Amino acid sequence: MASMVIAALYLFTSAGCAVDRQHSGVVWEQSRIIDLTHSFGSDTIVWPTEQDFKLIVQHAEDTPGGYYYSSNRVEMPEHGGTHIDAPIHFSRGKQTLDQIPIERMVGTAIRIDVTEQCARDRDYQIAVRDLEQWETKHGRIPNHAIILLNTSYARFWPSRRDYLGTELRGQEGVRALHFPGLNPEAAAWLVRERQVKAVGIDTASIDYGQSTKFETHVALLSQNVPVFENLAALHQLPDRGFEVIALPMKIAGGTGGPLRIIAVVSRS
């Protein structure tokens, strides 16, 4: 974790040009780092039609040379666990994972809490009115921000039944999905009115579970707005006033991939 954070902070503070640390948006010594990533393991939740994550031990032994050596092989879908959706995932000809500009995945972020609405309705779709109510309470959503949607469904992880609404697999499981998501009209509003960098959510999909056309994916990804799914610990974030660093594995031609995402929150 330490090496990952150091590399991420370096990229964040130096990408594109030299940055005066005293005048950058983040003062590291006065900040705390919150990991928004679920660990990958045998209980990682994946889409009902996907294969489970596998960590296959290849070596774990003392060697003739007198040192211990261990090495594993990983098998996983692009879109399992905490991950990113690249624009090409739902939009022909758009950016693949390695083509997403790093600036899209780091920067000022806000959290929109819809816990109460989602507690009343597993199929809740976050609407424009929810975004407007947030602005009434907290001020205008900054242009070019990263938007994190807190449904509080991360508390169900890793129970497939509670998190997805079903333990069924295959197409039968897809039809039985029940969890909240972002309404496509609200997604289009965020792109059009606030020019958002990226949108993340603590459920298995930015579209609600019963979606069949994935219109929210299309609304965002067709505009080269990447999506973060299966986020963790959003309840630990303030509503605004923090930064996000979201660095996926850089897979050439990838439609998505595993994501290590952190928030940097001021202690003051």
C-alpha cells in the first residue's frame, strides 16, 4: 500500500507540470487517506455472468539458493470487484483503459449521499432532484469534479444476496438483480451542466440492477466519462472538500480493469 500511495501522490502532484507543493490543492501532512477499494479475493463479487476472481499459487517454498520465493497467478474479469469502466465498454470507438487521460482519474471530488432513499427502495435511481437537493445544502457542484454516489450498499459486501439482491448466476441471476443506480437523465445532467470528470458508486453497476438498456453507462461513457464501480467506505467521506486518486491497471485495449482508489481528506 505504501509504495502505491507514494507513486499515486507523485503522479497527482507532478502530472503535466511542476507543482508548488505549498500551493497545490492537497497538503499531505495535514490529510488522511481513506481506501475506497474492496480487497480482491475468493469472495469478490462479480457480475452473475462472470467467472470468479482466482489467486493461483505457483510458488511458495524455500529454494536451493537459500532464500524463500513466492509467486501467484491471477485470473479475473475486467469488471469484477472495485473496478473502472473505460468509455469503450459501452461506446464503440471511445477510449480504451490505457487511453483515459490520468487527469480524468484524479482531482477534486464530492460525495452525494442517498442512503435513505436507497434504504426505502432497492431499485432506486438517483435523480436530478437528488443532485439539486445536494447543491441546495452544500453549494454548487464544482465543474470538472469527480462524483461519488453513496448508497451505503458497500456495507453488504461480500454477501451477494444482500449486495446484488440475488445469489443466482448466469442470465437468471442478471434478471434477479436489485440494487440502486444513477438515473440516465441525472447522468446526462452531470455531463452537460457540471462537466464531470468521472462518476463512482458503491454498487455493482452505475445503472440500477433492473436496467436492460444500460442507458446511464451510455450517457457517461459515450462522453468519455469513466465510471468507478463497487467502491468501498464512502460513508467515511465528507460531502465535499476532498481529493480522489483512482489508478487502474493500465491494460492496453482494456474495456475496464481493477482499480485502486483512495480519497485524501483534510484533517482540519
